[in-house]
Amino acid sequence: MTTGSAISLFSGAGGLDLGVEAAGFTTLAAVELDDDAASAMEKNAPTCFRSLREVLRGDLLPLATGSGNGLSTRDILRAAGLGRRERPDLLVGGPPCVAFSKSGFWLDWKREGIDPAASLLQAYTRFLAEAQPRFFILENVHALTFNNKASRPAFNRLLEEIGAAGYDHRWQVLNSADYGVPQARQRLFVIGAKKRLKLPAIPSPTHSAQRENQRLTAGLPPHITAGSVLKDLVTEPEDDEVVRGSWAHLLPEVPPGDNYLHFTAKRGYPEPIFRWRSRYWSFLLKLHPERPSPTIQARPGPYVGPFHWENRRLRVPEIRRLFTFPDDFAFVGRRAAIQAQLGNSVPPQLARKVAEEVAASC
């Protein structure tokens, strides 16, 4: 049953939109600057995005600055087939998170909060103020909520602009694994409704797992594991799945679920190779078949995992399943471009749970 119309900004390959569609909304128009990601959304439109009229390839930064040199709110509404007095029911989008991503906070320009990409949040809030949808879902990296020079002012400004546009809101950082995704991926969701409308709730977790100092939540099934979703998947080897280079020979010795810390004195390694916590957690990180996958990155370095427990890089069909994209969802581009599309996406299963709460308020 159709719940309402949606417009998507910063759409990527459409992970958030797949969840929105599964919750009953229909995406009328999407905006994405990356050509491969936009092509992927178009390619899957007949089966996955049943009412998609157009994918606009355009830069939304001019919308944030008001320069008038790029796509305007009216351009996007027109592409969605909406007249001047018509408004979408839902706005969704995840502005690029370069400025707030946890990786790279060692860079001065990130710590000082001077990355110009931060203003892409303002492209979202400007469209929100001008298009006036009934509801919105904004997704971003959880580091946007951190109390530092880059994140805190930007997050406070974002919430202030949402209120000024005429919306009530609530926000929370959600772990994908708590919602049936076989990947432990933390993402920030801000959900809002026009004032006087019912404000959607944050979805309650559907899965749980025993963690250190934490018991399995009563009544909830355990997290879905990487092994359970990959065990029946038949895949062909990929050209670049073999790990090569200075540290590649160490990967077979890493136990499933572990990383470079296996080779430290603190772990009792006889001839330590690394100092304790001298690398990122993802360095030589390997999947454990009885746990959800750790976060899969968009542009991992040569020794950045998670790697398969068979001591190789993950194949595209495997990553697709670990993100809960349909097996027949066709990505476009070279291997690195597809990795980026997946690594930047919202797992559709998580998006669906969030969108279902919005649908319940319609």
C-alpha cells in the first residue's frame, strides 16, 4: 500500500530509497552527483524504484550557498512532477560526511571544522525549508554528534535550521546490527515532521547480542551473523581479491574476528610486530562467521578490512548481502566505484525500519 511520495537528495546508489520504498513510499525524483551511483539507481528503477521519474545529476552545493548556479528547489520539484502548490510527503537524504567522518580527524582542517563540504548540510535544510515536505529523514555519520570543533557547531546549526524551517525532530545514533543487518554500522538519523503533525518515533531494535558487560535483550533474536548470510552464496573470484604488499603475509595468521593486535606484545605474540593501538582498528581486520560484519568502508586502504575469513578481500555479492541490498541489485562502474557506492550507503533494511515509523505517522 502506497504511503506517499518522496524526494531523495544525495541519493548514492539508493540504499536509503530502497528502505523508503519497502515502507510504502514512492521516490519520485533523486539527486546524485556521482555518475556511476546515479546510473545504478536508473538501472534498477524498473524493479526497485517503481515511480521514479528522474535521477538528476547535479551539485547541490550551490543550493546551500544560494548562488543560483546549480539545481534549485523548483528544478527538483518539477523533475518529481509536482506543481507549484504540491509538496512531497517525505524528504530523505544523507549529505556527504567527509567533514565529520571519524577517520581523518588527525587532519587539522577536520579538527578545526573548516571543510567546505560541511555546508552540504545546508543544502538539505534549504531544500527542506523551501519544499516543505510533511516529513523528513536525514542520515549521516555518527561522528557528526561528537563534541569537537568540526562536529558540534555543525550539528547544532543543523538542528537550529530544522526548527527554523518549521519542523519538530528527534535524533539518535542507530546500530544497523540491532535492526537485522549483518553489519555493525553506526549511523545518525534525524527524523522530523512539520509542526502540528505527529512526530515519528525512533524504531525500537529488532535484534540484540551479548556484548561485553551487556546481556542479550530479552525477547529479541540475536544479531544476524556474516556466516549465516554468506554460507549459501555462490560467488566467482574477483581479479583484485588477493591481498598483496608488505603486510599481506600476516593475514592468514589473524584469527577470525581479530586484527593487527594479534601481533602485539600485549597479546603475547613472541616477536611483536606492532605496538598496541598503533593502527586503526580496521587494519588487518577479519570477519568472524559467528558475528555481524564490522563496518565496511567506502574507500579502504590496502590493509583495511574487514577481510573474509578465507584471507581475501570481500567480493561484491558478499558486500551486497552484508548491506542487505537485493541479490539482483545491479551496481555500475569499476570495482572501486562499486565498493564506494556500497560503503557510502544506508543498509536498506535499517532504512526500512526508520521509514516504517514515518509511515505510521502519515
